[in-house]
Amino acid sequence: MASASSSETMTERRGIPAAQFVEDVETYLSQSGLDANSALSFLQERLQQYKFVEMKLLAQQRDLQAKIPDIEKCVNVVATLQTKKGTDEELIADFEVSEGIFSRARIEDNDSVCLWLGANVMLEYSSEEATTLLQKNLENAKASLEVLIADLQFLRDQVTITQVTIARLYNWEVHQRRLRQAATAAAPKD
């Protein structure tokens, strides 16, 4: 969780604006030039923006979390092919042709591997190149996941700060309304 001083100094993280913690509602309203209702509307809108960004980041996180095991599986398959290379041991493998449809193949000694890159593109690589590429992709995916997790934590902090500010502003407005009602009720009637 980010400390109060770090969130005050940080104005944004990767395009996500930092929320301002409001210590004194009256000062905040006078500095922003907004009335309580306008400020509440602004904060509610900001909260909705945070929720939208959170949904997008969570989708990216799910995609990466699904992608990392696939890359690791590919690394293991290429490593298995490299260890079997040069031996007379026959390698029989079951592979997925389509979702839920598998086929069995006898893999002969081969120096190359075909990797599916996506967007209907498949390229042939040497085993060493494939291992290097897959390791790089795995490292990049793990690094991206770490950044996404940090972004999500920052975003959750901003959501919390915004929710607290909304509550403080709402409570201040209720208190001001009660004071006005009490002043009106106590005013002498002519």
C-alpha cells in the first residue's frame, strides 16, 4: 500500500491520475472553485473512470496469467526436443489440433521448431533461437504482469482515496445543511 507522502507527490502512474486526499473540505471547495454538489459529481465521475480502467487492467492481467503457462509449456517442449535430439529414442507426442481435438505424432530428429506467433503467423526457428525467443517472451510477460499488478495496486489506492473523499464531502454537506436548518429555525420570526 502506498504511503500518504508517496501518493501526494505522485501525480499519476502510467496515465492513471492520482487522487487528492481532502483533509479540509471547505479549503478544497474554495481552492477548486466548486460547490459541494459539483465536487461530488466530479468525484463520482472520477471514481467511474477508475473502475473502467480497473476492468481493463484486470482483463490484461487475466490474459497475461493465461499466457505465461502457455509460454512455459512451449519452453519445456523445446527443451524436451533438444534433450532427445541425437538420441535414437523415438519421441511420440500428443498435440492439440483444434480445441479438444488431439492427434499423435512421431517426432523425428530435427534442428528446427515452428512457433505460432499469432495473427495466423507461424515461423520456423532453430531450437536455440526458439528457446531464446520463448525465454525473452516469458521474461517480458512476467515483467508486464508485475507492472500491471503495481498499476492495479496504485489504482485501488486511488479508488479508496476517492471514496473516502466522497464520504467526507457528503458528510460535510449534510453537516452544513443541518447548520443552515438550525439557523433558520432559531432565527426570530417577525
